[in-house]
Amino acid sequence: MSYAVEVNDLTVNFGALTAVDDVSLQVAYGEVVTLLGPNGAGKTTVVETLLGFRAPSSGTVRLHGLNPSAIIAKSSFAPAHCYNVAACGSP
């Protein structure tokens, strides 16, 4: 089966801190999913990794079968550090 989102054994570390530890999920096309958890559970880190703004420390992330970082590299999206257009210049 092909999935819209596929995450396998995702781990994201910030130095010695493990923000996301061994998360796996599959989201089918047309399915609606939410991430729930307390503050600091890693929800934002998972989404940032899905969007290609963070690299996984280990594991894989695929959107429509593609690596999110490869999708960004082929697009006109600003890099993750360019939230402020004035700091990075206009595209």
C-alpha cells in the first residue's frame, strides 16, 4: 500500500536530548490524523521533520514516497533558517 505520509523509526536528537524517540506512523491518502501529547513531547519536532526543516538523527520520513529534504531542494521554499525574509533576502 502507498501512503501519503510514512515515518519509520524516527529519532531526533538535540545534542544529548532525545526529542523524538523511535516514532513510526503511516497516514493513508484521504486520512485525517492529529498528533496529541503534552508540552515537550516532540510534536513540533515531528512536524518540522515531516516538512524537511529538520533532519532525522535516525529513521526515515517519506511524503508521497519522497524524502522531504529532496522536495524542498527542488522547490522555491525558503530554508528553515529564513523565517524572517528581511534577514535572508527575498526569493
